[in-house]
Amino acid sequence: MSKDHSMRFETKLLHNNQKYDPETGAVSVPIQHASTFHQKDIDTFGKYDYSRSLNPTREALEEVISELEEGTKGFAFSSGMAAISTAFLLLSKGDHVVITEDVYGGTFRMVTEVLTRFGIEHTFVDMTNLEEVKNAIRPSTKVFYVETPSNPLLKVTDIRAISSLAKEHGALTFVDNTFLTPALQKPLALGADIVLHSATKFLSGHSDVVAGLAVVKDLDLAGRLAFLQNSFGAVLGVQDAWLVLRGIKTLHVRLEQSVKSAEKIASFLEEHPSIKNVHYPGLKEHPGYELQKKQANNAGAVLSFELEDEQALRTFVGNVQIPVFAVSLGAVESILSYPAKMSHAAMPAAEREQRGITPSLLRLSVGLENADDIIEDFKTALTATEQTKQTILQRG
């Protein structure tokens, strides 16, 4: 089936080049387990020779994500961190990275403890402050690394402005688009060079696969990243590629429901007296509210919030019933996470505190449950925190 760019996004999720198998008419992409492929003779090799280099099932996923992100070439990796790490291999000794300060903990670990060993330097900045970004630029700056909304404080960075700044200095812009996916935000269309995903999250959406994706806009850059994907070899297995393809088919309807619920839950938390802060760019009070509306369809299905202190958080988590308390996000079930000891455990405590990732901060990825059930659950847990507080005060 030829690409039809007049189709709307939710239609493209189903009607793309992988709509059916041209050989059999099967409406599910075949899973090709072969690790190697027979070649006809010594001079004529076929399209596929060894599955690390190219596999039909992985290629199907790579084509789909490339089309959805409006890029030229997609790449599927064994995890989100494999995608991020392989993209960083575009750098060389002496290069410098300007990076979002409250970046995902795994990315923080890669930049601070691995890249530094190879002589690649970095500067963490508040990327919502363009002057701070400009002040961090060096002659050796080769990459601007953006997460927007950021993890876990949901700060919103101006992708177009950062990409423009990067181009002025001959640098690349990487954007982690895990929280929003191409359903809600398209960084390449805003000027970014590489968009990255933990496809473990919303793209696959069912807490049953670990995968990473990258998409590039420039063909020359695509060739360089393809070389690194093949050389480093952290490619996605075919079973997992198939699971991500299946998950993508329902991306629009899953996000539509989850975002609607997230907006309702964020509004509830914002009004509750036991909650100190709610970080969600769908709230008008959020400093990134207007920018988020400008560069994305909506604010997504992830939010974070702060309770009064760590004791209140412990009581709250102990009394919540509906969300699973776990690492990760972007699933059909709501997931409540504790960044200080989960997603950002790799970040030293002093660094976390400096960024506002406090011991009383929780992150919520909203799933497909009825939002009112989650709100009732939270009300009960928050009542328990208040009762525990009063008991402690009376004993005091």
C-alpha cells in the first residue's frame, strides 16, 4: 500500500505499508525468526543476509515508526537506553553535550558515568531557560539533548527554539519523545534531528515488552546511525518488534482515554489540600502550559505530584489500591512510581534535590481505568495520610 499523507494519524496507525503481508494477504506482520538468509551466489546477495543487519519483522516496525514520526528512517533497538546510547555513539572524544537537567535517570547515568570515560563532556541546564542554554554552549558542543515534557517534573522545552540554536552551532538536536509519542508531538517537524523512544512505554502500551526506537530526518544522518546500529548490535528481537507493532495499532484510542483521565486527576490533585504541587503541563498554572499547547496536541498522560513530606508519601503509597506501584509508565494499567528510588535512583541524592526530585514526589502514568475510580482511591489514601499526620502530632 502506498503512503497517503492525506490520511489522519489514527488511520495511519492501521493503514500503512504494513497493513497486510503482500505474499499471503495476512493482516498481521509475519514474525521472521531466521538469523541468516540463503544467498543465491557469490556475487549477488539479497536484501537480507544476517538479522542483526536487517530483519523483515524489525524492518516493518522501523518503517512504521518512521512514517508516524514523519522521518526518513527508523531504527529499532533492544531498549530505550540502547536507542539513546547508540545515538550518543555519533559523538567522539572531546565533544560536548548540552542536556536537560531533570533527564531520565538512565540517560543521566549514561552521560555522567559512561560518556565521560570516553572524553565526551556534558553540561546540565534548565532547557526551559534559553539564556541558560546559550551560556552552556561551547565550540565543542555537538548535541543538544531534550526531554519534553521532562521526566519526572514535566518541564516543557521549546523544541523549535533549541533546534534552531543547535543548527546555528552546527550541532544536532536529540529529543526523547517517550512521554507523548508521535500521536501527540512530532519533534522532527519542529526541527529536531533525531527523535528517541522507549517503546516499552506508550507505543507498545501493555507492560510486556522492552524496546527502543529512533527516527531521523536527514538521509546522511540515517546512514551514520544505521552503521552504528549494525556495529553496536543492540537490535530489537523479532517477537518484541511484533508486540510493538501490535501495540501501536491502538495507540490513538489508548492515549485519548488516558489523557482525558490524566487531565481530570491532575485537576483533582491540584485542588486537594494535602498536595503541595502538581506538575502537569495541561494545567493553566503550569509555566509550560502555552508552549505545550503550541508544540503538542495536548499534555499527555503522565503527571507528577508532591505530598507534604516523605512520611505522607509512604502512607499514601501504602493505602493506594488501583495503580500498580512500579517502575515504567505508558501502560494500559495506571502506574505509580517513586522517582527518587525508581527512575532516578541512578542520580545522586544531592543532584535529585537540586532538580526538585524530592523524597515526597510521585509520578503517575494514567492508564485506562475509570478516572473517578482512581480519584476515589486517591481520596481514601490522602485521608489516611491526614489521619496518620494527626496521630503523629498527638503523640508528639
